Amino acid sequence: MRKKAMRVVICGGGVVGACTAYFLRRHGVDVIVVERTGVAAAASGKAGGFLARDWCAGTPLDALARHSFKLHAQLPRELPGHWDYRPMSAYSGRVVPEGDPRRNTRSTFDWLSKGIHIAQRIGTTETTAIVHPQKFTSAVMNAAIAQGAEFRHGLFTGILREAGCTTVKGIGVGDSIIEADAVVIAMGPWSLLATSWMSLPALYAQSSPSIVYDTGTHVSADALFLEMEIHGQVAPIEVFPRPDGTTYVTACPDTGAFFTDPAHVEPEPNRMHRLQQMSERLSPLFRPEKIIAKQACYRPVTADGSPLIGRVPQEEALYVATGHGVWGILNAPATGEALAELIVEGATRNVDLAPFDPARLPPLDLPRRRWP
């Protein structure tokens, strides 16, 4: 008699959930992805998509980032679809303040305004790249579905356990139950909603407004990390040109409360106005009539800056993958691959997940609920 395939339910249709689903299907696991809004509906669709091989050197993220950067380069040869993967250079610099005589100096890049000083190259086409995050997440999810994964719209409402023990047997979706051999919580900052049913460390939401401009072929394939003085304060601003003729600009990140429903996330007007002012100082191409999107997203961050990847403490068959901060798009492939290995084989091959063990941080002291 043929052995029944393992079934895993993944809560969250973002980039981490999509990559986990894809790699689980490569192990032959039955996968159901549950998502309340849509694929790449939050940060996975509104992030910059910048990738760096070695910018996490000297941190616990280094091995994860290096392996994930390698996977990003491999996946365009393995999966159908196009998500604008492109190696690119990256530069740091600053914007000379208004009134400074150096303001009249022509920038290194002719598409930038005068007075933008490029200090140094900080990434090459060997070490930095970019993807379109929404297209990438959708392509990986579609590949998982093509291989047999199931995608269901629904609201996560609880965790089902075996009577009298900590073994997870499934989840609640609305008023119904989906039974499973293992459950993965990968809902970005909204993973906090699951703390009513399981023990997790604190998560924080870093909001990030961005503007996408239609710039055509006039912008070089170089990421820019600049500093600019505005309203008496020095603020960083990042510019990511994409192969599809758009340029993504972001600045003014902040940490605070966030919307319960990802579909309701909107950019805060004052911060968006400030970002638009900053953008227009960078290039004559960043004009109001060239704006394609004004948007915002919330990235999940932890107290120590490293993600939570692994088995939830004091639970059986319950896993979490969140807290990736600004490196969510970069580290999603290696996270999904390693988590799939951990669930199916009990150990990982390419990345040690010990630095990301949720048990390393104190859990939130909240009352626990049982479901149903």
C-alpha cells in the first residue's frame, strides 16, 4: 500500500510562504497555502527587491544571505515566468544641500540632478542584483501550484491540536478546519496574530513608503543609497531601477502600529509628501506625472534583527518563518529551502538555522487560547 503523503499547511501567501511551498513540493509534500488577501499582497509585492550577496557579512545572516543570493541566480533557469532578475551595481553617495556652491556640480550619472555626489561603488554585478518582488513571488507560487500545491483564500482563525498534547493537527480557516501533519506560520508582521495560539517572541512592524516612477530606458542599472538633508535632518533614500522601465524610490522608514488587514495598508500622507519632495530633488525624471504608484508596506522585524525560522518552542509540527526585515526578498529562497528540509528530513543541508531559532528570544507573555 502506498504511503500517504505528508500534508503541510502554510499560513501566508507572501514570498516566504511561496518559497516554502515550492521547496516542500520538491520533496513531494502535499501543500496548502492559506492567504486572506492575495499573493504578494503586502511587503512581498511592495518592497524594493534589492539583493546583496555579502552585505550581511559578520552577522548571523551571512550564510543564509549568501546561499539565498545563489538560489536567486539559479531560479530563473529552473522556473517558468519572468520576474526581472538582473545583476546590477550599487553606489553610495549624498545630496549636496541647497545653497551649497557644490550644488552646481554635475553628477556621475547624467540622469541625476546636479549636486549629487557619488562617493563609492558598494556593489558589483557579481555581488548585487534585483528582482521585481511581486513578479518573483507570483512566479514561485505559480510554480508550486503547477507542481500540485493548493492555494486557498481564507482567514487564519486558530491552531488545532491533538487533545491533551502539543501536537498540531491543523488550523482553523474561518469556521472550518484544515487538517495537516505540520503547519507553517509565515504571515510577516501579521504572524503576531498567531500568538494567541502559540508562544512566539515579539515582532515589530517597520513601515516603508515608496514611489514607483515610469522612467523608461533613461536610468542606468545602478542601485543608489544616498543621504539627503531635508527639514534640517539627514535622511537616507534608496533608488532601485528595474528592467521593466520603472524606478522604485523609498525612504522614511518607521516602526509602529500597523493595520490588522494587509489590504487596508495605505501610505501616510505626510511621509509620502516628504518622500516625493526628496525624490524630485534627485532627478528631473521623478516628476509627479511619471508616478505609477504611491504605496507602503510593513516589514516584520525582531528585537535582535534576525528572523524567526524553525520549530515553535514547546510545540510539535508547528513552524514559523518571519522577521526578515529589509532582507525578506533576498532571504526567502534559502528560508523556504531550509524550512522544507527541516520539516521533511528533520535537519537542514545548506544553512544552519540555529541562529534563527525562535527559542533564542523570550516569548511574549500572553494568555493562550485553544481552538476550536
